[in-house]
Amino acid sequence: MIGPGVGARVMVATRPVDFRKGPDALAALVSADYGGDAFSGVIYVFRAKRADRVKLIWWDGTGLCLMAKRLEQGGFKWPGIQDGVMRLSAAQLGALLEGLDWRRVHGGRRPQAPQIAG
């Protein structure tokens, strides 16, 4: 799967949206309901009422992209339904899209230079 880079900013809308909406309507929702900018490069994640569906929109520099996924079995592990958005790391988004529990994914280790004993 093609996924976001390590430094990608990911925002999840925690309340389900109407999944008939396309990329333009979802971008308008980002602006109107969440105070965000769908054209900033941030990845916005939306859930349907059914837990097995997800849509993502993001601006890639040349156009607004839309990705949709429906799991064949089971459902995505979603945060509790409330108003607003929450932030995920790129690794957590990858786990979410695979149908895994994203809450078990923690930030990666930062590379460190080897210590030379002297």
C-alpha cells in the first residue's frame, strides 16, 4: 500500500460522515466543521456509520486526493464518537488502515549516533 511519509500530519474526524460525499464536499466539511484546511497537505480521515469503511482526503500539491477503503471482514478500530478531530501519527494511520488497533502503535525510536568508548 502507498502510505504517508513519516512526518505526515493526520487528523481523524471522530464523528461519522455521510459517505456519499466526494472529495470537494469533504474538503468543505474540513473547513466548516473542523477549522482546518484540506489544501494544506494534512491527511483528513473520515469514518462512516458502519465501522468497516474509511475515506481519506489530502492535497498532494497538484490536486485533491480521495482514498476509500472497505474491510471485507471486521471493522476499523475507531476512537470514541465525539465532536472534533484527533491527531494520529503516520504509523498509527497505517495500522488503522490495515484494520489493526492503532492505539497499540507508539512513536518510533529516534536514530542515535553510536557512542565511542574512549
